[in-house]
Amino acid sequence: MNHVEKVVKKFGGTAAMAASLTNDNGGRLTPRTVVEHWIRRGRIPAHRQVAILKAAAARRIRLRPGELVEPVE
């Protein structure tokens, strides 16, 4: 399980995470396929990370900024 999958799991899955986020174009919901793409790539785009942290805080999900980036080995 990569770090992105761990973040998604905290939200309750891809659909739940996507429903928690709005995209950058007019506040529409983020499609689940976008979150699935992040999992496949193993990376969450930097421009989405603040929104993810805000969504986590609003839902009382314990999430630290360091969990959104790939750990350095």
C-alpha cells in the first residue's frame, strides 16, 4: 500500500475522498477517477494538498501534511 492509498483509506475510500473535495473549476465535486489516478501514479498533486488537508480537518480525520508526499527512504 503506497502513501496515497493510506490517505484515501483515512477518508473511507476513493468515492468518499472524492466527495469530500471540490475541483479548481467552479467548485464542482472531484470525480472518483481523479483520486484513482492519484493512487495509480502514487502521487497527490501539490496544488490539491491544501484542499485535502482542509477536507480532512472538516471531517475530523487525523492527517498530517507529511502523509501527502512520498516518504524519503
